[in-house]
Amino acid sequence: MLACILLTGFLQSAVFLPINAANRHDASTIQLTEIGAFGILRKARPGVPAHYHTGIDVKRPNGDYDFNPVYPVAEGVVISKRTDGPYANLIIEHTMSGKKIWSLYEHIAGINVGVGDRVGPTLPVARFMNRNELNRYGWQFDHFHLEILKVQPLRLQPTAQTPERFYNSYSLVCYTKNDLEKYYHNPMLFLRCR
């Protein structure tokens, strides 16, 4: 309950689930992958040190593999867009009760917005990967990763391959619980504390 009290200042604005659901305010309908909970310690793998999971991995809410939409959690402005492969993502800046937070949506496809676009929770900004994309990149991406950042994302220099990627999150620099607490809100608490 204390976490909800701490988050309430942000939640006076409308917050919605980022998936299709009968009630887009009922966070109990979100299902996570087996290793998709916030704050779990992810094992080291080649090129990636062990780190804490900085978001949640949201399962596909139904069997639609053609167009299963991903929505913003609230009104905001797109500040970064990456469309290259399985790590495609959007970062959206939100102002809630006079404070800024940022939401990140990763392992998505069909991104239909650009940097600078104003977005809201009633229109999809992307979708879950379809079967062809999952066959190409791997079925381990049959989810999308959602982060809620407390701190402005890291500024990047766009490249020819990623011309609209202006920011990155702190996903792979959270080696302690203090790092996790410094940079991130728990997305499940954020979605539940209305």
C-alpha cells in the first residue's frame, strides 16, 4: 500500500493497461511470462552481465497473431523510436500531476507513430510481433517488455540504422536493488494504483 501512496501523485491522470482487455483499468488481467516479473535477477549471458529486470514482460492477451495492439499507458509524446528487429521500441514521455515519467515498450512491431507525435491510450501505437516475425527473431519474443522510468532515459546519438532512436533506458545497468529503485517504478504497481 505504501508503494501506491508514493505513486498516487502520478496517477491523477488516466492510466490504462497497454493491451486489449475488457476492462483496461484492471491490472489483474495482465499475465506475465515465466521470467517476466519486475525486479527479478536475470542471469548473465554472452555479452550481457547479470542484472535486475527493469520492467514486466506482458504476455499476448489472446490468440490474435495478426494484429494484437499495444497502447500507451497514458497520454504523452513519443521521444524515441527504434524499429530494427526484435528490440524495436518506443519511449513515450508523460506529464502527470506536473511530474514527468517515461514509458518504454520493447519487442514490438508495426509501429505506427513517429518521434514528436502526441499519443493517447485509446489508439494503438504498435502491436505484438506476428508469427512471421516470431519465426524470424525467435518465439522468446512472444510478449512485449514494459518499463516505467522515474528518470529521463539516456540520451543517444541516432545512427543511419536507427535515425529516430534518441534515447535508451537503463535496462542493463541495474545491478543492485538500489539501481532499480533509482530508475524505475514497478509497472504492475503503477497500473494497479489508480
